[in-house]
Amino acid sequence: MTQKMTKAPILILGIGNILLRDEGIGVHVINAMQQICLPDTIELLDGGTAGADLLDSISDRKKLIVIDALDANVQPGTIVSLTASDMANEPESISLHEFGLSQTLMMAKLLNCSPGDVSIFAVKPHDVSCGIGLSPQMEFLIPQIIKFLVDEAFFDNKCD
């Protein structure tokens, strides 16, 4: 007999390609958040460039909070807050991944396993050249991004 593992109701998902410098911002933020004491109701996930493979991880969550790089008409380093509806209305090129978050969310909706509430924090990268590590400008943004994610998840990032 197999037991079904219970998912945490809130998933904070970092997406990005760490081989393209700032494009890996989501992964770097998740790695930094590993140092924060989180309640059992919150799970952190490095989604890398998994695309459709993330479907099972995001399905049936009460809340999905995503951090990713964004190819949009804003200044580099700008943090943009989006909803699932915003992603559905944007052109496919908004994501820097081949099978992006919007397609994965659409697939979850079609399969009737969408996460309840979806919040997306996207950052316009400074440098997406080949290389490992964030630009200094993006490194500087990590604490601010974590604060946005913490505030969105409605939890205190301190251990009692």
C-alpha cells in the first residue's frame, strides 16, 4: 500500500536558468530562502527550467507564489507583480523559457488541478549572457524579492 504525500498548501517556486546569469534569479532566491525558518504550510521549490514537469508540483495548491525573470518592456532590475490572468493575457515571449509558466498554468486549468491563488513576482534581468552567477545588481535585489515573497505568503520570516 502506498501513502499519498500531503503537499504544503503554499508553494514558493523559483524558476530560471542558472547558466544564463540573471535569468536564474528565481533559483537563486529559493536557495537564499533555504536559510529562513518556514512553517510546514510552506514549501520551497527550485523549478529550474522544468516547464511542464512542474505540473504535479503546482497542482491543487491553495497558493502558488512564483519568482522568475521577465522579458518585458521595463528597466532591468524592475520587479513586477503579476497574476495568472496577467500571464494568460501576455504574449508567449514574456517568459524566457521555451515552455513557460503561463502554459503550465493553462495545462493545470485544463486538467482541473489549478492552484487556488497565483502570485508571480518577475524581475527584468540585467545580464542574460552565458555564465553562472547573478550580476551585482540582481544580487542586491535578493533581500527585497524575499521580502515580497514573505509578505505574499503571509508569514513571519523569523523563528520563535
